[in-house]
Amino acid sequence: MSDRKSLQTTLIHTDYKAPEGFGAFPTAIHHASTVLFKNVAAMRSRNWQDKSAYTYGLHGTPTTFTLEARLAEIEGGNHCLLAPSGLAAISMVDLGLLKSGDDVLLPDNVYNPNRELGRWLSQDFGVTARFYDPLIGAGIEELIQPNTRLVWTEAPGSVSMEVPDIPAICKAVQARRAAGQDIHTAIDNTWSAGIAFRAFDHGVDIAMQALTKYQSGGSDVLMGAVITRDASLMHRIETAHMRLGYGVGADDAYLVLRGLPSMKLRFDAHDAAARKIAGWIKNRPEIERVLHPAFEDCPGHEIWKRDFTGAGGLFSVVFDERYTEAQTDAFVDALKLFKIGFSWGGANSLCVPYRIQGMRRGWKGSGTLVRLNIGLEDPEDLIADIEQALAALNA
């Protein structure tokens, strides 16, 4: 065969290789669906699950492998898998560990899409989903059935902000596992970003993160991660990951990687600003309660004080019951710097009113709950914005 190629073939095949030795801080972005093998033997010898080599873009490239390794390191785990969103990561855990006839326990303040996923599993897939008081602690033992396979936790609840006793819940589950039951704990650790709460050090088996929040920090990425120290657990979750066909784009992985070096600095800045604003708004006559885990009157505060090292920028306030929903909606609409939108962890402050009575069984009080995400704006400017919006309550 002649070495001379047609122009069309030359456009596809080239002998050029960039010189080695290039060094830079950013992780390289590797785009690939097809992964090339040196020969057939190499193709047949590779295992997509052990991550010692590459098989297909859906199972990872150097960019995504690097992000997974970094996230596992931050969380204190050994294994990590990426998913297209936080909810995708939650579903990956459920479908990896649950089957028809199994039972799953979820806290009553759980992230609402996780609640809906539990209901869907009950309705269509033969998995019983039951909800428990997030402050139950060691009392979870009484709810564990022989077919209970998974206990979800969320610390704190991302709307009502109760802080659960994770070590007590994990201890009860570990006792059942020691007796031979196939049961594990999973935590939605998004609120603390793996910075303020070390899930595995407190007994958790699986940590889930929505990387959409502090990890990316730019309000421009949807991604999730599942992290564990247990190789056999990760094998089960990896199988679900493969069967679901989950993949993450290299560009999005790069954006999260780019955000990691500044994540703790940003988290601490969100935390300091949120505490200042929460302290100010707590003294306003329009406000009945401030639900911030670092404040003594937040349910589970003593547990937060014992187990957490920070609080981030997310907290909720409950308006005095004399204000109607229409009035609190007017307050939200009157905000100028705070924008109306879900999520948190970005530079921009956000505000969302919730009909909490319909979300949280046993919720006490009739005042409207409004969740605030404190961004990176000057706290004094945010306080001024809240103050002018409060005037709309009585307009």
C-alpha cells in the first residue's frame, strides 16, 4: 500500500503527534465516545469497572476519572462515580441497591425529587418507601424491617433545615448489618459539600453530592456524584450506572474541576455572610423563626455543633403567621439582588417561598417558609435589599 494518501483520507488520518512535556495547571479536556485500543488483546483485556484503563467514553476519560478521584479525596472516600445530576446520582444508588420486595427509609424532610422517586419505586416497582422523622436518631432501629435495604439521610434537610443524628442512625444500621442483614446508609451531603461534614467518619456507607452547587460554583453545570469507601458497594452502583447509560460531558467535568481549588474559600465566604444576614433577620418583627443549623433554636442544632465544622450559605426563615402567602410572595417579588430560583452554591443570591405544610408531615406553625441562598455579594447590600422588600409585606 502506498504511503501517499488522498486529501480526504489525510483530513481524517495524520501522522503528527504533539510533543510531550507540556505542563499546565488545568486538567486537560478529553472528548471521546470511541476509545482506541492498540490491538484486539488489549480490547478484550480491559474491564470498564476497575478504571485501570479506558473502554468507552460513557465509562470515562482522563478528565472524568480525574474529577472522580478528586471528589473521592475531598469526601474521604475511595471510589466515585459521576452522574448527569444530583437526582441521577440518587436514582443510581436506589437502582443499584434496591429490587422488588425491598424496603427503603427516607427522612420526611428529604429533597422533594428524592421523595417523588421513593413514591415512584413504591407505585411501579414493588419497593416499599417509608418516611421517618429526621430527628429520630437511634429510634430508627424500630423502623428497620428484615427487608429494609437502604436508609437515606439528609444533613440538614435542604428546606426545613433539621439536623439529624447521623452517627446514631448509622450505628443502628451497622448493628443490623453485623447480624447479617444487607442494609446500608446513604446521605445527601450536598448542603455541606463534603467540607463541613465528613460523612464516612460518622459512619455513612454512601455519600451523594449534587456537584451543581458549590463544586462548580457558577450556576452553570448539572452534575452529581456518588462516593463510597466500599468496593463491593461501588460495584453494585457501577452496574446501575452502566445499565442506565449515564455519562457526563468532558466540558462540564472540566468546569467542576476548575471550581474545586476555590471551593472552600467560597464556602467559607457564603457561610460568614449567611450567618451575618440570618442574625440580622432573626431580630425582625416580621420573622417568626430563622432555621439556620448554627443557631440554637434550629432543630438539631446541638448535633450540628457536635458533628459539623461549617454551615455554607443556605438557610430558611418562617414569617409570622399574620402574613398571608400573598404578602410573603410580594416580599419575594420585591427583592432586587435576590433572584427567584432553585439551587444554591453560586455567586448570586437566591430566594424561594415554599408551601412547607404540604411537604413536611407534622410541620408546626402556619407561617410561610422562605429559603434564602446567600451568594457572594456584599452582606450589607443583601441586608438592605431584604429590608426594603420587607416593606412590601404591609404595602
